Amino acid sequence: MPSTSSKAARGAPHGFSYSRATFEQLVEDALALARGLGASDAGVEVSEGAGLSVSVRKGEIENVERNRDKSIGVTVYAGQRRGNASTSDFSRAALEQTVRAAWDIARFTAEDPAAGLPEAADLAMGAAATRDLDLFHPWLIDAEQAAAIARRCEGAAFATDPRITNSEGAGVSAQQSHFFAGNSRGFRGGYASSRHSLSVAPIAKLPGKGGDDMQRDAWYSSMRAPEDLAAPEAVGRYAAERALSRLRSRKITTCEVPVLFESSLASGLLGAYVQATSGGALYRKSSFLLDSLGQRVLPAHIDIAEDPHIPRAKASAPFDDEGVATYARDVVSAGVVQGYFLTTYSARKLGLHTTGSAGGSQNLKLTSRLTQPADDLDAMLRKLDRGLFAIELMGQGINYVTGDYSRGAAGFWVEGGRIAYPVHEITIAGNLRDMFKAISAVGADAYTMGTRTIGSVLIERMKVAGA
């Protein structure tokens, strides 16, 4: 799966209709128009995206989609009044209309003491704005080639075992975009990036059974560079093995037991922590972790670090969506909250300082000081001893105001540190504040799910509702 290097692509971005120079000029023109109307400050972003998505099912092509979009977003300020407008038309007339629309909105909007561009000292300037994080690797692939890769993936799932009788399909996606942004306080910056993926969802069924004992599971691989994707055959086989392992699932009686979250699910716990310590939730007082800065909310063996500058990583960026320079930091140290996730606006509302988090968290990693290299999944099951190993969660049962947590789940019942049988149609419940404090172990089986890296997580006790 060949790619084009990011440095070569930066000079003449592959597959795009507009050059970096065109974007830079549009930004300058829009800023000049805003100044001419009397705006006290302004920010502009110009972007373009393109991609290909192909899906197959049982070897036959189901969908071929090509996407291409472009946009100019303009934000203007009249003091502490803010207006925003956007367009997909890059003509001069459309640009003038868009800037005028943003200005008209600002003039008739109520003043907000927290509104405004980031302080100049927080903005990425010079080398900080042009840091090369190796994020652009366009995939030179057509629909036929993408379909062939998807067929290999799905075919490997079917070949794993005769009990793989059906499929919800396999898909390949190749996406790329570039942007340039600037504001009236001197920030200028932009870059190209890519993200590609491969996925499959096989269905397993016991022979001679009715439709009652069918199980579905799925797996995927997603990377900046196509050569970093897992082999299609490996993705297909693993997805099939997951579906097969869930056959003969049982219900269990209601109990209170330890719960081990598979690493791919544990990333959701980390995501819940981010949501609860994000500026918007905090200043609206809609979080169960209000006023947690400097407080221990996780066990003393837990650390959370953020590093936006990892080459090729999915959430790497030299600056955030506001142009604020990003930096590596400890979010949690020894269980104690060291910082929130704040934009310029939410920081001002809270009387704090931006953390460069406009656009979300960036390459978070949760680790335990107790984890040993040998703490693989088998070792974590032994630590669980008797309880639930969860591999799938359903529903959105999280109340971020109270921390109450209730999710549908499926997985495996574990006895004596070994998987005994698969279970389904259960609900796991607790309170996130208590769950965070009850993390007793984190596995060495770290997995990166989206923007978060974490191993399997063992929670000492949760309610498991069954039959």
C-alpha cells in the first residue's frame, strides 16, 4: 500500500484542487475585508477535503463514494461581540458576502466578556506553527483496488471457520484534507493530513441452529499512512475470531463483581474523563468532576499524559483549532488532576488559561505505575479472577452531571482467572467517580483507539444486571 511522503506532498498536495498559495491569499483577503468593515479582530480558515470510500458484502461491491468539499469560515469581532459565517464558494463576491454576514451578526450580538481571539502570546508562531508531524500520506488508490482490499479482508473472515456464514460487509476508506488559517493577531498556519481505514463485520452462526444463536463482531485498522494499516487478512481473521468466541452466549444472574474492560472499551472510560474535565462542562457546571483541579480523582498509581507532537499519530497537531500552540503535559499525575481541557473561551469563563484544547484532546495515554511488561490480557484475566470481561458496550447511559453510569454489555464470564463462557444481554452499572477510584490495574496490552491509548482496565467492583 504505497504512500506519498508528507514533505513532497506539502509542496504540491496530491489530489487537491487548490494550492496552499491560494488558501493563503484567501485568508489575507478575508482579513483585509474584515478590517475594512471596522472589525476589531478576525479569524479565517480555508479548507478542502477529498476521499474515496468503498464497501463490499459477500464479495460484491455495495457502495462506492467519492467526496470532495471545501469551505471558508470567517469569524469577526466587534469588541466582545462575535459573528461567524461560512461559504463553500471561493469567488471574490462570495468572500465579500461572507465577511459582511459575519460582521452583521457580530454587530447585533450581545457582548460576551469571554469572547475574543486567543492572546498573541498563546498563538503558535514561527517554528511552532510549521512543525512537521508527518501527517500527510495520500493513498494512491482507485475504487477497483479498494474493493480488492476489502474483498481480501472479508474473504479472510469467511475462510477462518465454516461457522462464519454471513457478513455485514467490509470497507476501505482513503481520506485527505488540507487547510490554512490566520487571524488579525498575527497567527498564520496550516498543513495537510490524511486518514485511512479498513474494516469488516462478520457474522457467526452455529450449524443446525435457528436464528437465535448468531453473533456479530467487527474490527478495523485506521492510520495516517496506508502502509501502517494492518494486513487485510489479519483484520478479517481477528474479526471472525471475535464473532466465533461469542457463540453459545448465556445470560447470568444479577451480581456485584469485578469488571475488566477490554482495552478498546477502556478508551471510552478515558473519554468520559476528558468530557468531565472539559471547559464547557465545567463552566456550565454540568460535570461530576467540578473543582477537581489539584484533587485526587484516580488512584495514586494512575497517570494520564498528553502529547500532541507524536509523528503520524491520529490527534497530533502543532496548534489547536484556534491557532494556540500545543504542548506535551501531564493531565493527571499520581491520580491528581494537573489540568483541564480548555479552549480560550472556556478558560476565560473559568478564570484559567487555555490548554490548547480547541478541537479536543490530543494523543492521550493512561498508564499505571503498577503495570509490568508481563501484564498481558491473560495476566489481567488472572487478576480479575472471578467476574466479567467486557468486550462490547451498548447505549449512551452516562450522566455527566452525577457520574451515573449504566451500559448494555456483552463479554465473557471469568472463573479462576480463565474465560468460562460468553455472556450477553447484561447491563453494567456504577458511578464514574467511584469507578475511577476503583481502578486496580491497567494492562500492558495498550491499544490506541482514536485519540486515546490505554490498556485493559480492571475495576474492583460494579453491578452486573442479568436475568
